[in-house]
Amino acid sequence: MSICRTNYRLAAAQIQCSLADVAHNLETHRRVIEEARQREIDVLVFPELSLTGYDLGTRVPEVAMHRDDPCLVQLAESVGNMLTVVGFVERCGRGEYANSMACLCSGQVVAVHRKVNLCTYGGHEEGKHFGKGQSLTVADADGLACGVMICADLWNPGLAHAAMMERPDVMLAPVNAATGMVDGDFDDEGNWLICLKFYAMMYATPMVMAHRYGAEGDAWFWGGSCIVGVDGKVLVRAEDGETLVSADIDTDEIAAARFAMPTHRDADTPLVASLLARRVERERRG
């Protein structure tokens, strides 16, 4: 681990995925990985379920793979020492599957994050096909601690707070958010940007959001992949289409921002935990 390094280059891959066509999506990943390595990227993030597409329904078992599947291992061998996060359907047991992100580096699957907050509302049916994750994930990128939260994980404030209390240097946010999937007049694109900017500013933690672009059946994925800095300002945002956007961050700036806004230091986790425990007990008693 490099203890003196402070500068890192982060990137979000805004791609289109072919539904249930893992072979085609693998080729897209290989192409983007090669471009990212040429651009000397340190951390590369693909969208949620990037190897399979989103609305799989009963096709989930067809595309599922174990975390040591040759497809993932071969991708891991292609990334060199660039931490690369890819979305896949994880086979967890007989007939059990998870919406997962594999963290790849130096020929290995170094970590896997299973989506905790599954979407089963509006046009989403994740809870019908996937099991919930039960843990938080932080992966190392040459001394940079990278938290991983998949899409709606960030829409559970308590879960997001718990993940930030792990003290990641940056938070990686792979997303699949199609227009109109949430009921009512919910401004998906605008509200996602508010969400990312809030967490980045509140916790002095840069956010890397990788989102798809293009159609999948009747769904439209609007892109908008971006990287948000410690002050909540957007460092870079993707234009329409498939693209790779990147920005440089400095861990000294993260440290300075956290000193100025000590959200982590002053979180008082024991107090918050005790208050939540009381609430759980009241709900248990009815």
C-alpha cells in the first residue's frame, strides 16, 4: 500500500447494456477497461447490473454467476492494478440470487457488495427476484478506501449513514434509474443529483455515480454519470451517449474538508444506536 500518495483519478463508465447478453456486455467492459487504463484511471465504476442489463425478471437464473466465475476472473486479469467495479447477478445458493457489484483488481475479485435496499415499488420488482445484502463494503485502491452502495442503497438514509461511518475516502454509486420507474412526478434525474451532492457535502466524501444511457424495452436510462467533489460541487458530468468521464481527487482536500465539517467525528454513533434500539423495541412491542 502506498502511504504517501494523495492524488487519484476516478472514472465512471456510462454504457448501454444488452439485456441478458453477457457475452456482448463483456466486450463492452473490455473496451472501456482498455480505454481507462490508457487514461491512467485508478478507480473505474460501471453501472448496476452492467454485465446483464436490468429488467431480467424470470431470466435472473440464466445470467447468474458465482463470484469466482471465469468471466469475472478474466475481467479482473485485464484491469491490472486499477480497481474496477462491475455489476452482475450473483448466484448465492440453490435458487438464490443477489444484485451485486464485483470489485476487481490485480487478477482477483477482491470484494463483492450485495445490494441491501432492493427496489420493489413503481416499476421495480427487485424484491421478487433477489435476496437482500446484509453488509457494507469497502475496497482498497492503492491506499484509497472506496465504499460501494448500489443505487437505492443511497435512498435509505440510515444505511447511507452507516456506510459513511466506515470512513471511505470516496463512495462509488453504480446506478440503474430509468425515467418513470417511480410513481408520480418524481424527478429522477434532478433528485439523483441532489442526493449525490448532499452526501458528498455532508460527509466530505467524493461520490462517483455510474449510470446507463439508452433504452431497454420501454425503459429509458438517462445517463448523467458524474463525479461530485467534497464540497458538493459537480467535478464532471457525462453528456448523452456512451462515454467515460473522469476527475482527479486529492485526499489532502478530503482531510481538510472533514476537519472543517466534522460530520464523521461528531456523529456520536453510540447515541444514535441507542435511539434506534429504543425505536426497534417500541416497534417490537407494537
